[in-house]
Amino acid sequence: MPAALLMLFSTLLFATMGVTVKLASAHYGTGEIVFYRGLVGASLMALLARHRGISLRTPVPAMHFWRGFSGVSALTLWFYAIGNLPLATAVTLNYMSSVWMALFLLGGAVLMGANRVDGRLVLTVLLGFAGVAMILRPTIEQNQLWHGLTGLLSGILSATAYLQVTALGRAGEPELRVVFYFSLGGMVVGAVIALIEGPHAHTASGAALLLATGLLASLAQLLMTRAYAIGRPLVNASLQYLGIVFSFGYGVWLFKDPITGLALAGMLTIIGAGVAATALRHETAPRSVTPTAES
């Protein structure tokens, strides 16, 4: 299957996972959803690793710990935001990660004493923040500023996690091993949060939603990984933003999310800024960042 189609299906599956997370949040706390998402993901990765003869023993446990810390934190905040914000808003704020990475690039250039800072990167970052302001404007009016900030923070942490994934790839860690330890981290953190929140009794529909969340996320990861292995990184990264479009459609269709011109303009602005930031990053750093999870 062509890489473009793999990315299309992957983004659709991730958007559908957002739906199951939002529905599951009516039955469970964020910690429980994160735990079961990690349990399903770790189980599937372990089975695949055994089938392919890949060892799960790692020579760089500290790198996996820090990648898991940032990635699971981002995932937890994102799931919390999905449960409390319009679906497309939560997804868009998380997808700000590309703009945050452009900001990290700018900060690194300044710290290294660069004589000249790329003005295009500066413009990209400013556009991204303008898009956030447009999206959060209707959110603030609904007294959901805190939820919006958690979604925004999930994007910052996602950017950090992507950089750590790149470092793990350069250290020779296979994809399945990276996702396996990320999923294990989700189980640990999710279990701790679930104990603090208090566990909820299972129902048939609730359990089905938890299982669907884990399966959708894992299948989407595998499709995305394959797309990045055979396709052009910049094209793949740009197609990934279709996830915002799918989430917007789901939100209007299933949850009757309100449609405002300002929020739509903000989403389009962030998509444009994200695609531009990704293109500029590939100019300055040819090696691509391959997302291995939602975060």
C-alpha cells in the first residue's frame, strides 16, 4: 500500500481513537484510560516482537525512561483535554508540537550564538500562537481555559517526546521496543493516577471502549511507522494534519460540537504553521522525526 494511503488510514484511526477516548471518559477517569491503552499496546508490541524475533531487552533504559516520562505525560494531558474540550480543539492543540519544535530550534540557535535567526521560523511560531489564540477565544468564554492549557501543554511535551524518539532511533533502538516501553510507562502512570482518582466499575460498553482505544492506537502506530519507512517524511508529516480534519468531522457529527468561524480559522492557521515548521525543520535537519505514538 502506498505511503500516502497508510498515512491517511493512520490519521483516521488516531482520530477515531479520540472518539473512543472521549466516550470512555464518561465511564472512566483519565488514569484508567491511559492504563488500559498502555496495557493493550504493550501486549501487542510484545507479541509482535516475539513473532519477529526482536528482543525487548534494552541497553539504554535511562533514555526510555525520559522518553516515557515526557510521552506519557503528554498522552495523559491530551486524554484529559479530549474528555473536556471539543474533540477538534483538543486534537489541534496537541498537534501544535511541530510549532513548539520550531521554537526549540530557534532557542537552540540563539543559545549557540547564531549571528542570524531564520525569520521564516519566527513567522511560523508566531502564526502557530495566533492560531492558538483564535481557538482558545471561544473556549475561554465557556470557562474551559484550564482544559485548553492542558491540551497546549500536551503539545509541548509531545515535541520533547518526538526529539527523544529521534535520539533512541540514532541509538539503534527498534521501533517495537520504543513503543513497548512507552506503553509500559503508560501502564505505570495510569495505574498511579487511577488509584488517586478512584477506580470505576467496568461495564460491557466501557470495556469495549477501552479495548478499542488500545487497538486503534496500536494499529495507527504501525501504519504510521510503515508510512515513514517507505514514504517521503515531509509528505507524511503534512498528511498527518488530516487528523484535525477528521476530528472536526467527528466532533460535529457525534458530539454536536459548535462551529465558530474563529475556531476554524485558528485550526487552519495551526495546520499551515505546522506544515511550514515541518518543512523548515527538514531543511535544517534532514533526518526526520518519526512519531511512534500519539506522543
